[in-house]
Amino acid sequence: MGRTGGRSSVKPVAPPPTADHTVRVTTDISTHISTDISTDISSGAIPGRDELADLYDAVGWVAYTRDLPTLERAMQGSSHVVTARKEGRLVGLARVVSDGATVAYLQDVLVRPEEQGQGVGKRLVAEALAPFDAVRQQVLLTDDEPGQRAFYQSLGFAEIRDLDDGSLRAFVKFG
């Protein structure tokens, strides 16, 4: 679920699904990232409560900041958390929840509005998913905004509705 914006000229090519419904869309994004080199991407360290609240509020995700203890538990329970910092300030975050073998959910991708469109989101997603290259399914759920579609397609993701045989379904239940 991310609000990262940005545009790319990458045109992903989706191979037809195999009999086991494995769909892997690939593209080399490393040559298509232009970003301010003063933005540092790192993994492992989970930001503190105040930094998380500030970032999530900055992108308008106030549902997360209404219950900060739950947001902190979500970070602790994540398989991989990646942050972007510019001059020490938290400007972006991505996190993955995974079993490490069959599925990896790209859960959150956030980039401060003033940093969007500079490649930070692409770098965050690439770093967040890197440990899960061999995982069969990389999945995400995001808002239905044109910028979201373009951004994630530029990273090689395809919407289920765009797969040609219609044999896959996605379901979600919000509590």
C-alpha cells in the first residue's frame, strides 16, 4: 500500500502465467532510477514512534497514526523494513511481510510528498524486495490511483485483472 508517485519509461513485459499460476514480471530498474544521491537507503533499523508518526502523517495515512502501538507492532512483525533518510531525516519507508519461501507482501511504501518523483520509492521497493527474489509471489495491495498503477507497473508488477486468462482472484477482508 503505497503513495509514492513518480513516473518511469520502463515498459514491463508480463510472461503468460504458468500452470501453477506463477507470474513473474521482470525489469531492470537499476538503470532507470534517478535520485538525489544524498538520500541514504538502509535496512534493518526500525524508526522510532515519533518518526513513524511524522512520516505516516506526512503522506496522509492517519489511520495508522491513530494507533501508534499497533503501528510499532506492525513494524516489529515485518520481515524486512527499509528506510530512506536525507540529512538524517526519515523521508521514506518500505516494509515486507513474508514467509520467506512462497509469498512476500509489500505492505507499505511511503515517501514524503516533497521527495516523490526522485526515485526514492523505486530504491525503497528494490531494497525491500531484494531478500525475496526467489519467493514465488510478490504481492501488494494499494490505492486505486493512476499514479499508483504507473509506479508499480514500472517496477514489474501487474494487476490481476490484466492477466490474460482470468484464472487468478484476489480477496481482502478489512477488520
